Amino acid sequence: MMKDDIEEILVSETQIREICIQLGAQITHDYQDKKPLLIGLLKGCIPFMSDLVKHIDLYVDMEYLSVSSYHGGIASTGDVKITKDSDISLKNRDILIIEDIVDTANTITTMLEVFKNRGANSVKVVTLLDKPGGRLKPYTPDYIGTTIPNQFVVGYGLDYNELYRNLPYVGILKKAVYSNKES
Ligand code: IMP
């Protein structure tokens, strides 16, 4: 079964729920006089975005972009591509990017630049997970669910070779799964 591939649960369903409630309240407070445009980066954002927005008590627009940088492995290629762009104009909008994880920060810093160049009024980032040990450039997200060690994780939107996105928690994958060795 899929769950047998998980070595350890790092962020439980209960913890994720608490994070969504807390971040939702903070975002509601910070954007109270605004109508932010929430942009989720597919596909990893889906579980987090759908749970988080339920705790944001504001009028919001929601949009999704597809960005690719991993191409199936466990290390970022650093080559960030927009494969599905926004249908909504970003000009003068207060944008809140919703990410599953910030690792090297290549993806998010590229997106920040793109959105600012398109005339956004403000661009901030909320990420469920922050992995500062993986950084290739200095960057701190505006809203962080929780900080994790520099390990490859799956679940709750995060994949390995497109699998495990449907796990209800975030866990560490057994090394044997990607090294073909028994751990
Ligand atoms: P970054 O550009 O290296 O910051 O990585 C951002 C993207 O890489 C995330 O949106 C994820 O899709 C993917 N990623 C980074 N770390 C992990 C991980 O531990 N597991 C699964 N995907 C990851």
C-alpha cells in the first residue's frame, strides 16, 4: 500500500489543520481592506490551498499557474518554466502566492520577479513548508506553516514521480523507494 512507503510522518493531519487555521487568521487580518488575488502553483498547492482558503474570511480571487522545475526527480533543476499561465490580469493586484514548499527558492524568486514585472501592486508568499537548508539563494517567505529539515518529503500535494500527492499528511519517503535499495 502507498502508506507503507513512508518512513516517518513529519507534519500530521492535525498539525496541518492548525497551520491552516492560524495562517488563515493572519492573512485575513493583514489583507482586511484588500481583495487579494490568491495564486496557487500547481499541482502541489491543491490540498493546502483548498484547506487554507476556508480560513480566509475575505473576498478573494483565485488563480492557478503551472510551474515546473523538478521533472520527476528529487533534485531541482533550477530551470523554472511557466507551463500554464494566469488568465487574470495581475496589474495593480495584491498577489498572495500559495506554495506547498520553498526549497532552493528558485521557483518562488522567479515568480516574484515575473509578477512584479507584470505590474502587481504587492506580491507575498505563503508556504506550508519551508526547507531553509535547501536554499541556493537567500529568501524568506512572508507566511510559513512550518519549517522542516533538509529532507525530501511527500504527501499533501508534494510528489515523487507524480505519486503520493494524495497522502493526508507530509512524510519522509523511505530511501529504498528512490534508490532501489532496501533501507
Ligand atoms: P524550489 O524551487 O527548489 O524552492 O522548489 C519548489 C518546488 O520544488 C516545490 O513547489 C515542489 O514542487 C518541489 N519540491 C521541493 N522540495 C520538495 C520535496 O521535498 N518533495 C517534493 N517536492 C519538492
